[in-house]
Amino acid sequence: MATTFDSLATFPRQTRATVATIDWAALQAPEARRLREFGFEEGVGVEVLHRSFLGSGPIACRVGRMTVAIRRTVAAAIQVSRG
Amino acid sequence: MNLAPLVALVGNPNAGKSALFNALTGARQKVGNYPGVTVERHSGRLALDDGRPVELVDLPGTYSLDPSSADERVTRDVVTGQGGYERTPDALVVVIDAANLDNHLRFALQLIALGRPTVIALNMIDLAERDGLTLDPAVLARELGVPVVPTVAVRRRGLDELRAALTGLIGTAATPPAPEEEIAVLQKRARALSRAAVVSETPGRRWGAALDAVALHPLFGPVILLALLFVMFQAVFAWSEAPIGWIEAGFAALETFVTTLIPDGFIQSLLTQGLIAGVGAVIVFLPQILILFLFILVLEASGYMVRAAFLMDRMMARVGLSGRAFIPLLSSFACAVPGIMATRSIEDEKDRLTTILIAPLMTCSARLPVYTIIIGAFIPNRLLGGWVGLQGLVLFGLYVLGILGAFVAALVLRRTVTKGASSGFMMEMPKYQWPQPRDVLIGLWTRVEIFLKRAGTTIALTTIVLWALLSYPTPPAGSPVSQVDYSVAGRIANGVEVIVRPIGFNRDIALALIPAMAAREVAVAAIGTVYAIDDTEGESGQRSMVDKLRHRWSLPTALAFLMWFVFAPQCISTIAVTRRETNGWKWPAFMVGYLFAAAYIAAGITYWASVALGL
């Protein structure tokens, strides 16, 4: 059975998750680079901390030891699994 | 002559480079708790233990040597010796946040690979300990192959050790740079190193997370942001009353003193009606400006700025900007010049240009005197519902109008002259910190110096020139024409009045608008001088100016004047900094043009609407 992953954009808040895949091709080059610089990569632990304005707007998430704000469109390219 | 060795402070944003720079060199560079505080290279002197001098440079924070904005480009250029910085640093001080080794070590690894003599400052070690992290610097030093010095820049801890390490490094030869590696590879090594260096980790108090749960709450977050801004503008009025009274009393005493000391005539008139009336009318606003700066400095130092950017991102996205642009815009409430400089941290060029063009719409502190005096004269000092001052509310409304104007301008600009793909919003959210009283005081003091210098130079000079132009020539005895109307300035103003009469402006306003280009506060100084010269009873100070305004201006005229300054054609410094940041005259010319047009139209609409309403 193929494993299915959730998008970070819609993942429940304050639940530990691990980055499964990142669709780098869906991101613009500067976005992809900054995401890498923030430490996003396969296997890294992440956690959605806050979402602004019910439904749209950016999300704040913990990656490694830092908290970053990214837009939902970018978060949608990040697939995570629980735990 | 031999140049002093060059040492560069490099590292991630918010690692504490500027704080360390200040601690090592005694400089007073601005420090703050958000990415993008330092946007240019600053240089200072430092003496090593053996007496050798070293030139220390503070650089904008960046995540790698692959820059994505103008400020990060400076760091890359200085470190690698490109773009006009031919002298590569003789040594690097890599500043890393002890509480975020996983991320900061990756950039440190990239910098160490350059082969330059390097020392690591393991900064903010106290905060890491507060978070329950115990680190072993020796492990890091062994694994990285460079000295590692624990520091707490704001408490001046570890500075001697850092200087000693530098003394040992300066003069050692650089090794050839190692081949560049992928970010992912470096990141894995950084994580492994971080794991090795952490001796123990106990979950500390997560008060930052608790604070964010409120500050970033989908509903409470925006309410708190609005409330903060609201309290800020209420405080500008509420807290400044007493100190303004002292300054006024001081100037009144000075005027009496000058009048008794110097006989009636040219010199006395120049000093009292020209200098004291003009400069005094402006200096009176120092308390209000400092209160405003206090709020902004505390917001900048606490880490709240990025939270505000986060909350504003969605709204900013609607007008084609990102939350990131909100930080320079909020700084522009203090002054548009540093605000425009701060746009260097915006990645997208079109985004940055748009932010520069709308920054003057953020009500800067120089407009406070104009707003205050008109509000003081025409808006009753009443409390609404027992606690909200009506005057503060009107002031808040003017700020909101500026913000709305900026949004509309951004919307139009992004669809016309600065068209382009919308950029993203990606920002690190720094940990909350208590503002350091010392940094806040330095920030305020710097402001006092700038303000008094402006009052003593630009404002004083403009006022004296204006006084002279208003005092001469004198009308022949018995002439029905008043002194002001007969003077050179009065004649010019009567000419300008023709253009501004349709929007309800009188001669006095026409007269104030031209010198206000030098500095907006001069509008107040100019009106102060006009009334001092026209005045026969010899009363002066802000109180009497308010009385005169009430007699001479109608309410629609006053409201139109306020509206003019919401969109006010900016001061010369803003135009100059815009020219520098956009490399030419095209954009500043455009900015002046569109703001003049907007001011004229908005003031006109306000005037005629209030007349129609019978105000």
C-alpha cells in the first residue's frame, strides 16, 4: 500500500510531523533556496504553530530549532507525515 | 602606510552581530530583534591585546553566500571581495546563535570552508541556557577546527576571550578555499555537529510560544496589533502634555530674557520673532516624537515586528506586497529615510520599489507638529466614553488615512508602473526578547541629537530666511497693507495662494508650504513666525498660536491642511534617499509628482466636502 502524506498547508496545528517530500519543482528558485536555508529537507521534524486569518494568509511553523513564517502556497509543496 | 587588518562579522540574521560590533568597538549601531536591521556595511576600530589596530566591519545578516536581496549582496561582496570591495577580510568572526546551532552552523560551515582565519562567537549563550540547553564549546571547536568563544554581546561577556582569539588569528595565513558543497549536505553536517555539541537539553519554559499563541491568534492577533498602534498614538498626546509645558515655559522665559537684554530693534526682532518663535514652535514637539520613537524602538527590540509582518501579510498580499514590507513601513512612522533604507532587505526589486514609493505616506514624526497644532486648535479636547481622547482619536485617524492611502497607492502602482509577479513571504520569526534599556536609550538619544541638530540648522536657517523675507521691505507709514502682505515672502505667498485657493488654503498656508519642503516641521515654524510678526500684543508660544489659528482659519481650511499633510509632498531628505536607493531621478520625480497630485486632490475634496456639510 502506498503511503499517503499530508500537505503542511493543511496539517493540524501543534502536531509533530516529519517532512516526507518537497516538490522543489513547484517552487520558484528563490523560494526553494530560502526554504533550504531555513533547513527544510526530507526527514526534518516540523510543526505548524499558527495560521493567520482562518483559511488563508501565511503559516508559522517550527523547523529544527527555529520558527519561520511561510505562505500557504509554499507550504502546499511540503508533504509531511505524522510523528 | 599599512592598512589595519580587516575583520568581518558575519552570520545569520539576528545572531547578534551588531550588538557584538557595538560591544567591541564602542559604536552605537542600531540593534533590533528582526531580520534586516543592518542593511549596510558599518566599520569601526578595535585594538587587539598586543596593541595592533584592527578594522572591524559589521555586515547585514544572511543565510548563505547566495544573496537574495540588496543587503545580503553587501555581505557576499565584502566577504568574497567583489563589487567594489577589493580587500577581502583578513579574518572572519562568525557569529552564531547558541540556541539555533542546527541552522546557524550550516552557514558557519560555508564560511569556514572559505579558508580565511576564522573564530566562532557562540553568542546569546545565556538565552540558550535559559531555554534549557547546555553546550560544549570545546566539542564544536574540535569538530570545526576553529576557536569557539561563548559570548553574550549585550552583557559584554566573552569579549576579552574573543579579542584574545582574534589576536592569535590575525597574521595567520589563509588556506585555499574548500570546494563548495550543497546546502543539504552542509545542513546534515550542521545537525550532526549540533547534536554532538549539546550536552543536555531540558525543555525550558516556553513563554515565547505562549506569547505567540496570543499575538498570532487569528482573531486576537490583529486586534492586539491595532490596539498597540492605537495606544501608541493616544500616548503621543497623553504623555507629552507636561514636558511640552516645561519646554514652552523655557522658551517664554528665554524670550522675556532676550527682550530685557537686547534693545528693541533688528537683533531683538530676529531673535524673538525669528529664531525663538520659529525654532521654539518646533522643539516643543520633541516629547511627542520621543514617545513615538520609544514605542517603535521597543516593538523593534522585542521581536514583535515579524509578528506584525505575519499578521499583515494577507492584507499586504492583496495590494501586491508582502508582510515583509510592513516592517520598513512601520519604521517610516518614525522617519521615512531609515524606512526607505530598510527596504533593502526586500528580495523582489518591484516589491522594494513599490515600498519605497509608498513609504512617505506613512505619517512620519516630522508631521506630528503639524497635526498636533491643527488638532489642538480645531478639535475639542474631550474624552469619548470616558477614556478615549478625541484629539488622539483624530490623530489615529490621520495615521490610518496615511496607511489606507499607501495601500491604494500600492494597489495602483503594482498594476501600472511597478507591475510584476507578486513575491512571496518567508521570514524567520526571532525569539521574543526584553528590550535592552541601554539600546532603547541610545536609540532615543540618537533621535534627540538628530532632532536638535535639525532644529539648530535646517529649521533655524529656514526660519531666519523666512523671517527676513517676511520683515522686509516694510510698508510706508500709514499704508493699509499689512507687514506680511507687503514683504517679499508675503508677495510670493499671495502668488502661490492663487494655485491653492481652490482647495481652501489661505495666504498663511501658501507661505508655509514652500519652506516645509526643507523639513515638514518648518510649516509650523513658518506659521509661528508669520503670526509673531503680524502680532501686535507681543504674545507668543503655542497657546497664542492656537488662538490665532482659530481666528484666522475656518474649520474646512484646517481639515484640508491636515489632509494635505497626510499625502504631504515629502521633505528633501526623503527625495534624496529615494534617488540614492533607486539610482536616479526617475523614481523620486515620479514620487513627488504623484504625492503632490494626491495631496492636492485629497485636500480639495476635504475642503469642499466640509463646506458642503456646513462645518
